[in-house]
Amino acid sequence: MIIVYHRDFKKNYKRLSSKLKERLEERLRLFSNDEFSPILNNHALKGKWLGYRSINVTGDIRAIFKRDTEAVLFVAIDTHSNLYG
């Protein structure tokens, strides 16, 4: 599985605490092995994010991505309220 990061995702990643960065990296390893692991709560989105999916990084932090046949593009990471509010 090829994972690519959008520049906005990279920018938001830099703002995360070191603890959240570690948690994200842990979740991405899990995602690479089993993207539908129940821990990730991988689910389709609606509204402005229609066509995208989301995984849980922590209770409040979400990572949004889009999958095509060759790669997964992570486009955003932020709190639930910032992404969907």
C-alpha cells in the first residue's frame, strides 16, 4: 500500500504534539496492515467530505483520506470539531 500525504496534512502534522505524532504513526502502521481494524473506526464521510474516509487517531483527532486504485492520500488531520464543524 502506497501512502501519500497532502501538503495540508503535512502542515497540520507539524503542529501536533510529539505524543499525538507517535499515536498517528502507530495508527498508520495499523492502517497499513489492516485498514479496517475496529480500532481505527474507518468510515465513509458525508457532506463536504463526500468521497473521503476517516480514521480515529485518538478520541477527538481524525485523519481524513481518499483511496484510489494505487494509493491512499491523507489530506487532513485535526480535531473532530475543526474538521466537521
